[in-house]
Amino acid sequence: MKHFDTRAPKRATNLSINSDLLSKARKLNINLSATLENALTEELKSRQREQWLEENTRAIQAYNDFVEKEGVFSEEIRGF
């Protein structure tokens, strides 16, 4: 599942970063854009997952209650 359009054009932005952190990152030739994109991708995935769970908590609980009460359709034929 894509969390964003990876083909969207790049866009310049201004950020404020701790000067010591920036200096050390530059000394180690860390690609700031790629590092930020990777970190933002992970944060986006995490937040979208949290949002999905929040939006679907009632449905998940209803399904779990149903399974607890009625079982699952394949219960008689499963081998575990």
C-alpha cells in the first residue's frame, strides 16, 4: 500500500535544525532530503495506522465479539 504519491515532484522547503546536528550530519555526508523523506514516510505510516485503528475500533470489536459468540465459518474443517 502506498502511503503517498512517490512520483510527485520535489518541492523546496525551509527547515530549522539544531546547528550541531546539522554540522555533524554534513560531516558524515548524510543526505538530508532522503533522511527526512524516510523519517516522514515512517511517521506517516504510523499515524495513518493509528488513525485507521481508531476509525475501525468499533467494527473490529464487533467482529471479535461475533467470532467469540459464533465462531468462524471454517472452524469445523481447520486442522489446527
